[in-house]
Amino acid sequence: MIIGSEFSKKYQELLKEVGTHANNDTSHSIAVKDINANLNLDRTEIKNVLEYLEGLGYIETKTIGGPLLYGHITITASGLSKCEELTKS
């Protein structure tokens, strides 16, 4: 488990990136490699951040596999709300 402001910044940036790719559509499947293109997190970091965000109910894993362990995700309604909150602050 990662605790602290550094992790907080990472999950916020990733959630913002997911929100950008989702275009306010909770059914849109987003490739994890596309999200990570701008973030450049390593395999372990992105796995931990995605699992944390899923645990919070902000994203859902749709496919598993590939170089980043997860293939595709979707954002939830709760995730969209949090993303909007983060972009306003």
C-alpha cells in the first residue's frame, strides 16, 4: 500500500487522464497504454494506482493482460464526478 501526497498526485493525474479519454462516457473502454502514454508510470506503479482507483469505485477493469498488466478500463459515474472536482480545483 502506498500512502502519502506523492501517491495522491499520481492517482489524481491518472484519473484526470482517464476522464479525458472517456469523454464523459462511462461505457467507453479505454486502453491503459493510451492513458500511460502521457504519464510514463512503470508497470508496478500503474497497477497499484489502478487497483486503488478501482477500490474507490472510480474505475472498472474491463480486460487484463498486456505489458501494463491491465488492458482496458472504464470510468464510473463516481469517477467522472471526482474527475470534474479535480479539474475545478
